[in-house]
Amino acid sequence: MTATVIAKVGVIGAGQMGAGIAHVCALAGLDVAIVDVTPEALEKALASIARNMDRQVAKGNVTAEAKAQALARIATGTDYSGFADVDMVIEAATENAEVKKTIFRALCPALKPEAIIATNTSSISITGLAAVTDRPARFIGMHFMNPVPVMQLVEVIRGIATDDATFETTVALARRLGKTTAVAADFPGFIVNRILVPMINEAIYALYEGAGDIVSIDTAMKLGTNQPMGPLELADFIGLDTCLSIMQVLHAGLGDSKYRPCPLLVKYVEAGWLGRKAGRGFYDYAATPPKPTR
């Protein structure tokens, strides 16, 4: 089997990541079909894509004509019927292994036999997800960074059964989207989140143990390590539920106590204080500028 040239992509999930993936695919000249469970989520995604493309037009990075053509390439739906002719599906649903496995079991019968399935998981075993499909050789991890239109990296992760053609096709697609690839082994958290999220978790421990307050921790890390966001601000941006899920995957998969989620992170998630998307996390986003919550 040789590498395939991708012409049409399916995207599962119309949240921030799914919308971003659809955005870059459509701008690269690919036809895109987005599926989510509710029409409201799809409408919100299309509005977000148009708004983000408007920003690119305003900066001179994209022409108004290219924006119009890209938006015209995007179709939406609430079932997998629009995926019958896709060359690749990129799953960008919630970071939960059982949810993803349920999706893949339902998805496979809707696809042509040669279609590739990619998952945007940020930490879950590619091999384990591939095993519930009818095509583990044509299953791969394609982990985009958030926000997708801005961030240059895509982690490409082979499962134990992923064949060479699938890998080569995926790397070629990422490059067509203007991304740089990093090849990661199929271990929990891959590269970025194995390093990044434990750092965030350690910052939460520093807060929990009183080493500093929220503003001091974020200021110290921004100015002391030249990062654009402090770790607590970044946690709010990622979503505290996602941070907790990744720490749980790392802790369970690697069995090392250094990956134990901070109890304060667990408490915030229990409270529904999930960060920016909930309006409150380590900062309260009802205030301008956002106000620390501890």
C-alpha cells in the first residue's frame, strides 16, 4: 500500500479543536465534512471558523476570496452519512477513551475500506483505540495544538499496527496544512503533554501548598522562563478537565507517583471551574482583567 493523496477530510467534533482542524483543512483546499451531535454546535463552529478567518484576512495572511472558497468547502451533519467518500477522518471528540471507542465502533461501517482514521487525542493510547476499529493498520494519532490555525506543531503517533503508508499519508497531510511534524512514540501523553501537563500540575501543587499565589506563580513563570502564559493561565486556556484527564492517563499508564493529579485540580474540576470555557477556573473571567479565584 502506498501513501494516499487526501482530497476530503471528515472531522468528528465541532468544538474548539474540531473547528480549528476543519479551518486549516478547508484553507488548504480540502473538502471538509464536520459531524457533531447537535446542529447548535455545528452552527457555533462555522461562526467561529468564519470569525477566525476574518482575523487572518485583516492581517493580510488570507485573501477574502480564499476565505469564501474555504467556507464553501465545509459541510456539516449530525450523522456519519457525509463520510462515505472521505479519505481520512480526524476525531476531535472529548478526551475520554470510552467515548472515543464508542465513536470509532459506530464510525467504521460508514467509511470506505481504504479510509484512514486519525485521532486528535492528546494522551490516550493509539494502539488501544485502533484495536476497536476494523482498520488498525490505517489508524494513527494526529495531535494538533490549540489554537490549530496558529500553532505550527502536529504530533504524529503510530500505533503498534499502523502501516507505513498511513504514516506517510498523515505526515504529508500535516505538511500540506503548513504544519511541522514531530514523531512521538505511543506512550501516555506522547511528547508535548508528557512534559507540559506535569509542569502545570506542579504549578497547581505550588499553589495548593502555598509556595505562591496565582498571580505570583504565573508572573514568575512568564518572566522567569520567557513563556507567553503562566501555567495556571495556560491550564484555564486548555481546560482544567482536560488537564486532569491527561494527568490521570499519565498516572495510570506510567504508574509513577510524580504524575498524581493535584487534589486542588480535582477540586476545581468537581466544582465545574474548568477554565475559560466555563467562565471560571484559576481566574474569574467575568472580571476585566480576569481576577484570581484564590
